[in-house]
Amino acid sequence: MLTTVDFFDLADFRHQAVFDQGPVWNALKGLKSYMDSLNYPAWNREIPLDQPLPATLVIIDGKIIPAKGLTLDLGDATKGKMTISKDGQILAGASVLMAGAILSGEKISLGRGVFVEAGALIKSPAVIDDYTEIRQGAYLRGYCLIGKRCVVGHVTEVKHSIFLNDAKAGHFAYLGDSILGNHVNLGAGTKLANLRFTGGEVPVKTPNGTMATGLRKFGAIMADNVQTGCNSVTNPGALLGKRSMLLPNTTSPSGYHPPNSIIKP
């Protein structure tokens, strides 16, 4: 119980290797070493770092080109509706960095069809997979591993966390040392607290007793298809099973909540 297969379907997740056969939170323990071992593209050495981009840029086939002279149809990237074309020819898989976005550090990788809006700040290392949107005011603080078709939304802060495919934190969220499963959706204002007031290791309470994690900072793990309502909060070390719901204006207790749980005020 509480292994990766109890929480996630990894069949289409490009970074399965970050998970092991032990407790699901081991992925957080290994996240730094995994991301440090990856190869990152060279294109971000060609752009100004640690300052707002002065002009919109397009990334295609590992190369940076100016957006000037291109036609940008900035539809919903997560649904494949963002198209970039030149002289009427679509540049398949092109990603867009809007003027005003800030990249800090060279270990940043963007997949195909990624859209980074003006005002987003991405700190190295970060991996952002295909057709994901990083929206205005988003703050990725480093060691962020983001899957396909995800959303890191307006004024959302993410630190040392993993998004599986189709996970969305669209508005005013905080995620520290956490994992979102496939098709997880966080309501506006959701906060995943990751540090105990009293300090020390964050344990996980289960029906069979308390399990040690070895983690001083540990937010939440949300299994596939979990949903949270607006202004909800999880206490450190909260594990929500598949298809669970955390209702609006509700604080989830620490510990394991089985699949299909409905956590009420």
C-alpha cells in the first residue's frame, strides 16, 4: 500500500524513472538527483537570462527564432490549438516564450507546443513537457517536473514538485514538495502546505499505523483524478487516493485518505 501504482498510471508519463518500487513519496526524495542527471537543450544559452525577455521568441526543432514575421494563433495549448505559422506554413510543435517572461538558469527544457506567457518566472532546473501552459504570474522555483498538457496558472507558485499529465493548478495555488497525478485539478486558491509548525519530519498516518517518510518538507500527494475546491488547504503529509474530492473552504488532515474520499469541512 502507498506505492506508486496505488496512486498513478505512469503508462504515458515520460519521466517514469523518477519513481521507484517503494513508498510513493520516494519520488520527492529522488527528484533533485533525477533532474540534475538530465540533458538540457542549448537554446536557452542564446537568450537573456534573469531578466524579462525583450521580444517574443519561438522554439522550433531546438532552435530559437524571433516571432516577428510569424503568425501566432495563441489558442489553448493544452488542447493543441496554439498554432505558429510562417508564410502560411504551420511550424508543427513550435513553442512560444512571450516577451516579458523570465528564465533563470540554463537547465530549462520545454517540450513541443509549450506556451509561456508574459510575466511567468521559471527558475532552473525545470522540465516542461508537451502542450503545457505556464501562465502570466506563474512562479516555478526550481526542480519542477511538469508533464504533458498541464497548466501552471496565474499567480501559482510551484517548488520541488511533480505534475503528471493533464494536471492543472490554474489560479492562485501553492505547491511545495508535492505530486499531482494525471487529470488532477486544483480549484482556485488551493494551498498544499509542506512544513510543520513544530518542525521535524513529516510522518504519514495510515489505518495500519504511522509511517516515517524521512522528509522535513512534504506537501501533498494527489492520486489520479483528484479534485479540490476553491480555497482548500492540505496539511503536510496529506495523501489523497484516486478520484477523491477536497471540498471548497476545507482543510484536509494529514495522512492517507483512501480512493473516492470526500473530505468535507
